[in-house]
Amino acid sequence: MKKLIGLGLLAGIVVVGFVVGKPYYDLHFGTIQFSGEDKFIYVPSGSSLNDLGTILEAEGIIAQADFIAYAGKLDFTDNKVEPGKYKVAGGMKVKNLIYGFKNGNQEIKDVRITFNNCKDIYEMAGKVAPDIEADSTEIVSYIMHPETMEKYGFEEQTIMALFLPDTYEVGEWDLTAEEFVSRMADEYKKFWTAERKEKAAEIGTSQSGIATLASVIEAEQSINAVEWKTIAGLYINRFKRGIKLESDPTAKYCWGDELEGVTRILYVHLEKDCPYNTYIYPGLPPGPIRIPSKKAMDAVLNYEHHNYLFMCARPDNSGLHNFAATNAQHEANARKWRSYAAARGY
């Protein structure tokens, strides 16, 4: 009888040990199992422990209830959820997963953003948003808010000039729209050195004016940057002499999406009345027609000095132009191009 009692007690101890030991084992020695590549988890600012558990369950990493239970055993509470971008690898221990979130061990702390070749603020925000916490709507809303533009000295027409296309290291992932714009303002100040400001003054326009002219040049010659300084000199010659720029991209810009994909501008397209149409209005447009590159702005600031006033596509499909100082020379170049284009059904 005593032996039976002893065996029963031993069995009870084994059962209790199993019940108590399994959670401990799962926490400290259990691993995360899922198929496929490593997963990246984005934890927004202000997330609670339950929010994090929901994200992890939705990604098929661990059940929310299990995560909350294990987190409690490691003293991981709501006020310790660090926002950021985290990598979760299949086979990692459960406790390491929890400690990673608890300690804010983000996968990428030196986050990089890249934007270039953007036609407007909306497209730029769309390229930046995937790499920071702020989404594209938040970025655009903050940039276009009157207080933001007033703070940095821009208007709706010129605000694109604040953003210089490049790749930037911006710190951690949880970057707000305000922090992003502040960083871009710092980069803007770095670019506009005393020497560049002096060159802009010599040309006779503002920093935004330089960005505007650079945007026109990039739109005019998007294939061969080797011509940028020559085209810049041509437009500056016309600008200083009070001659209308008569740039096709500015007329096209007035049509918006209606001319999206159109490569040949017709005379009817040049007649649309809008402030950006340099066939109608003298001087520079009110602001950039796209976000210009730093290279294009430097091409304007270091423009080629010559006496050209006209340009026409070369009749050789090279993407280059013939330049002329007189209208007679330009008309001769234009006849060659029209003959070339007609022969090829352009």
C-alpha cells in the first residue's frame, strides 16, 4: 500500500513538472518556425504589446496569446515596445525574438532613403515612404501645409526646390514626416554654399529660380546630360535679353496628365494659357516643373558661355541638338529636322 502511494506521488510530480516545464522550455529553448525567407516586421510608434502580438500573428510568426504570455515572463510590458524595423529569422529562439523587441534591436538603424527622377512631391513621397515610418500621405500633407512652407521660406509653386534627389542615411526607421523634411532642409543648406549663391546672383535669379531652370533643362534633354550646360547658357541668354524661353516642356507641363506619354509637341499644345507656358509668358516659370537633380542645378550655375538663342533636334536620331545664334540659322536647322522627320513618318 505504501509503495502504491509512493508511485502515485511520483506520477503527480512528473505531471506537474511537465505542465510547469513545457512553457519554460518553449520560452527558453523553443524556436520560431515558418517557411520562406526572413521576415521584416515594422512596429509603428505608440504600439502596445497587444498591437505587436497582432502583427506577429498576422505574419504567421507566433500566436498573439503565446507572445503575450511569454513576454510577461520576461518583464516585457506596454511601455517597453520600441518602434522600428526588425528582422525575424526562422529557427530563432522565442526568448531572443522577445528580447529583440524589448531591447529595440532593430535590424536597420542606419536607414537609407533614395529618391530621384521625381516629377513632383507626390512621387517623391512615394519613393521615400517605404523606408521610414511616415507614409506618403503624411509626408505630402506636412510638406504642403502652409505653416511648413512658411517655416522653410517656400511657396506651393517652389517647394519642390527644397528636395535634392540623392541617397541619404537618416538614422532609424521611425522617422516622422517633420523629421524627414527637417533633414532635407539641412541638405538644402549644405548644397547652397556661398559660391553657389554668388553664381545664382550673377545669373540674376533666386535659388528656387535655379532649381526651376534646372528642371526645365532636365525635361528638355533627358537623354544626354552632356548638353545641359549648353542648353543652360541658351536659356540664360534668352532670360537676360528678355526673350521668352519658348521651352516645349513648360507648355507640356500645363496640360498635366493629358499629354502623358506624348513625345512630340504640336503647335496646338503651345497655345494653352497657364503661368508655366514660356511660349506665352516671359521669364522663368513660377516654380520647377519637376524635382531637379543637383547635377542639373550645377549645370545651370556653371553654364556654358556662348551666343546661342535657338536649339533644334539633330536629324540623326542621336538625341542631341543643333544650336544657333540667329533665327536664320535656326530655320535652316529646323528645315533639316522636318525633312528628316517627314521621311520617317514622325
